[in-house]
Amino acid sequence: MSDLSTQPYTGPDDPRIVAMRPAEFAFPGPLRDALVTAVLSGAKTSTTGLLTEYEVADEPLPLVGELTAVLDSADRRIAVIETAHVRIVPLSEVDLQHALDEGEGYDTVAAWRSAHERFWHGPELRGALGDPGFTVDDTTSVVLERFRLLADLR
């Protein structure tokens, strides 16, 4: 009898894929589409979330070795990634390598932070947090996740 965990995935409806926690990059729309494209190309191997996002949503933090199913803007499971490293740091401690590995073309931490602050201060995230005045500063805790692409299900 073969071990199903070592068999290739049969597609997005594979029971192993369906059972995985979803990996959602940004909100559905152009930004998510760009981030998912970067994941699928291998350009994006890290991501950043606010610790408060996990707390408000009552979601567990990513775990090293965990497999998650990447969702596109239509909520289709199109890839599998594996968490390779997780750390929680103050926003002021995000380093250049992490910013570069986000695969969005940032060449400085300042450029990375500016783009992320626009997202974090946007109406969608503030709405999701239930705080229309939410802001970040140097002490805001962020979750830095490094991952690797295991399967492209398209």
C-alpha cells in the first residue's frame, strides 16, 4: 500500500489540499493577484503579517513545517507552500533580506515599510481589525514568515 503523503497532489480538490489551512496574501484583487504570481514564480519566499491580525481573527500563527494552500482572488487553492521559518519582531527590526525576499521589488527597508504601511493603514485592513484609526509604529509586532513553494496546482 502506498503512502499518500508522498504521492503527488492530484489538484486543488485533492483531499490533502482541501484539508490544509488557506494561505491568503492581502485581500482578493490586484494586490493578491500580484503576490500570488510572485509566489508561483519563486520570487516571493517571505511575507509579513501583523500579530494583531492573527489575534483579532483568532487564527494560529504559522508553524515551521506547516503546509498551507495558497488562495487566489477567486478563493481557488492554486499552490502549496511550506513554512520554513517564523519570527515575531518589532516593525523596526525588519531587515533588508526579508524585504527583498517578499518578491515585490523593494530594494530598501524604507520602501518595503512605506508600501506595507499604506496597506496596513488602508480601509480594508482597518475594517478587518475593527479599528478605523489603526496605525503602526516602530514597536508594532509583526510576524515574519519564510516559506517555500512545494506545488503549483494550476
